Amino acid sequence: MNDYLNYRRNLKLNGKTEKPKDKKPIARQSEKRKTEQPKYKKIVKEMLAQNPNCEIKSPVCTGKAQGLNHKQKRSPKNLLDKANLERSCNACNLYIEEHPDWAQENGHQISRFKK
């Protein structure tokens, strides 16, 4: 039963009201990810400083890298792996998300499920 129905039942049977428990929100980041995030930001900054050009070169490329593309989707085991990262502009990153077949054919996206 949900909180409201329990409240109504107690009110009817006992004439008492119980204050519903406050629900704890789910954390946006785990403690482990909070410690990895500064390391990841440092890698992003270093890679963009080394070469500020987009490596993807999709049909909509703007040429200037604005972030990194994760060839294999981010996970705890590959978040800090530089071999999994490539410089990309926002337009190319969006193009990869919208055209997964093109991205796989050109080596910009790797499936997590294929071994």
C-alpha cells in the first residue's frame, strides 16, 4: 500500500495520524564516481590541449573539438581509458548518437555487448 492509503486507514481505525517518513533522494553520483571525476576532467583538458581538432570528421563536423567521445559507452572500467576516448565537436558527437550504424562502420562506436 502506498503512504496515503496507510495514512487514511490509520486515521479511520485509530483516529491517529502518523507522519509519513521522508524519502531519501537517490544520489546523483556515487562516491567512487565523485573521486574519478577530477581525474577524468584532467584527462579531457590534457587531450584537448594536445590537439584541439575534431578527430571524427562526420558530414556535420565543425572542426574544433569541444569535448571527448567515448567509443564504448562510459562505464566504471573504461571511464579513464584514453584508448576509449577521441576528441570531437558537439555536432559530431550528436551525429554519432543519431547515426549508430555510420559510427560503428567508421570505428567511432563500439558495442558493450560484443566481445
